[in-house]
Amino acid sequence: MRRIVILAEGRLNINDAKTAVGVMRYGDDAVLAVIDSTHAGEDCAAVLGDPNGVGRGVPVVAHVEAALAFDPDTLLIGIAPAGGRLPDTWRAQILRAIAAGLTIVSGLHQFLADDPEIAAAAQAYGVRVWDVRRPPERFAMRLADGRPHRPGSHVVYLCGTDCNVGKMTVAVELHREAQRRGLASGFAATGQTGILIAGDGIPADRIISDFLAGATEGLVREQAEEHDWVFVEGQGSLLHPAFSAVTLGLIHGSRPDRMLLCHDATRTAIRHFEDTPIPPLSEVRRIYEEAAGWLKPAPIVGVALNTYALDDAAARAAIARAQDETGLPTTDPVRYGAGPLLDALLTSV
């Protein structure tokens, strides 16, 4: 079990720091402090917008030196920015953490273990640098073969209207709800935060495109051999101008039996691509079911609505609207529990 401090300098918000949020919400490791000088002295949960929510009791400190007072053994890079590069202003803090003997864990596209300065410092101080997005060898160049999953297993893909709408969160919530009910359940992680939580998985957006379906197929098949229910973390969106290819590779590689649609109730356009509107949920449903059906039918049987930015009354109204529009069971699984979505999956079999 690691003793983690998280570096989120200037980025401690629900979207930019989604790796930090995911690890604090679902990880088994102890998170001791978050580094962000713009909020030093505050409680992490309050900074994220909900004083009683994720990060409650985790102090925000100004720099690595202040974080060392909590006796950590690991520094986690807490952001997953588009492009995945290390902010230049963060380099000095990482080098100070290495000098203090901390393991460095990074989910960036830029591999820190390949950075000459960071690698030299890590070697000098005997520190490990774990680049979570480095593909595991057993999947890195695996071609899909199209063989079916184990009979009796059920693969569920979490698709989304956009990035950062909660696909990983819904997958983990469903996995945990299934375990609570005594079902044999697995979580197939396909992104850096999911891998940190699960301890295994594939970094889908770092797999060579020719091998993405094969890597996904291999991961899901391993899970399906052991579990009756496999919840596959989705990435991106078929609607996304930049990341749709990753989404399609995951869908065709996982060959799901069912899908659930994830959507941020406040979002009307693709984030950072405001000229790309998100169609009605009924149309998004059609798009995903058609794309999956090119290889294997996979109906969407429920909607997971992210209502984080809404008060309770507005959240319930948004859920009712989505349910009326799609005719599908709809809920916010973080706010109200994943039970209705798992019920929908169980009754669809």
C-alpha cells in the first residue's frame, strides 16, 4: 500500500485533475496530501466543489517540501491533460521528490522514465519511475482474432457522449455494486487512472492502432475467463473530433454484449470543441449501437448521467428528462447508486 502525495499544481479541479480524483475516490492507497500552491491550506474536497465529497480531509499544500512532512513514499502526477505532456513548471517539483526518495507515478503520454534529466536523477537516488501509460508487453502487439468470450460471461462497455463524462467512474461503481450482490465481477481498465485503481489494464490511447482491438480483446478475454460480468472502461467518444478512433477500437476489441451510455447532464457540445454539438441521447444511442453492430449486436440498456454540477432537484429533473427521451433506466450512479443500471443489465440477459 503506497503513501501518496499528488501533484496537481494549478489544476486542482474536477476535470483537469481527474486522475487525482479517481485515485482518491477508488484507490486502495493512502492519499496524504495534494500539492497546489493556488489552494494551499484548503481541504481538497472543498476545492473540488463538495466539502463532503471526494478528497475530504486531504490537505492541500504549496510544494513538495510541505508534502514531505506527511511521510509519503510516492508522488503521483494527478492530471491527464490533452496531449499528455509534463507542464514545464512541474519539473523542479518532480526532481525534488526524486531527491527525497519518492517513487514517481505518471499517467502522462510523455514517459518520464525516458526523460534524460528525470531518468538520471532517478538512477542517482535509486528511485523508480512508473509510466502507467507504457503498454504491457503481453498486449502491446496483439492482433484481434475475433474468438467469442467464455459462454456464461457478460461483457458491458461504458460508452460516452464525450471525454470526461464519467465512464471509468460508472464502470467501477457497477463493478462494486455487482460484487456487493455476490456476482463474479471484473473491471477492465483502459486508461491511466483505471490502471492505477485496478493494478492492471491497457493504456488504450498508447496502443498502436493496428493492435488496439487485439489488446482490448486480450484484456477482456482474460477478465471473462475469471468473471461472469466484465465492465469495460470506455474512452473518448465516437462523436469526438480527436479521439473517436480510440473509442471504435475499444468497442470492436471488447465485442460487448451490452452497453451503457454515459453523459454529463450540463454538456451540450464536445469539451474544447464547442462547434461540435452533442446530438440528442436517442441519436447517440443509435450511433453506438450501429457501430457495435458492425461486428456484434450490443444494445444500450441504460443511461448513466453525471449530475455533479447540479443541485438535487435539477439532477433529478435531468435524469427524468433523459429517461423520458431514451426510454431507458437512467440514474447518476455516484449520487444515487448504481443499482438501477445493474438491474437493467441483469434483466436484459
